[in-house]
Amino acid sequence: MDISVRNSVLELSKTIENSPVYEEYSKLRDEIRSNPELKIALDEYKAIQTSVELKELRGQEVSDEERTRLDECYSKVSLSELSLRFIESEKKVVLMLSEVYKLLEKNIDIDMDFFDKL
């Protein structure tokens, strides 16, 4: 990788890491990690949620069993105010990173149209 690009990425990483959005996420993530039961429940919820979302994006059928399992996991996770705050915080970080990617894509002429077909 070109050294100037690498340095810019490292600088951007530090800027993101020091942003209020990421700092809140990091604080909540550390709290979640200190509660093993909650961490396991959140990991299970996120794994099932990701699996369901990928199936939906691919046009595949999501079974009633999978939807029920997702609902059950969410019900379990939603009992904790901490986990709800963490999920919301994580969404904000993902949105921020998505916006960074979109800006890069917009300002660098790279043909990424094939992603629309995934």
C-alpha cells in the first residue's frame, strides 16, 4: 500500500476512534464484555439476525423457525437496557463506516455496480 494512503487511513482510523459515536460504542462494548451472559445472548442474536438479513438480501426464504428464534433472542436481549443501548450504538458506528465507504466510492472512480447484483 502506498505510504501516503496508509497514513491517511491511520489518521482516519484515529479520528473515528476519537469520535463521540465510537467512544460511546467502545464504552458500551466494554460493559457488555464484562457481562458474559449478556455477551453470549447478544452474539447469538446478532448471528441469527445477520443470517436472516443475508437470506432476505439473497431472496431466499426465511423459515418460521428462524424468525421465531430471532424474535426469542431479541426478547431475551431487549430485557437489558444496556444491550439495547449497545445495539443502537453499534448501528450508529456501522452507519458512520458506511458513510465513509460511500464517500470513498463517490470520490474514487471504481466500477462497483456488480454489488447491486449480490
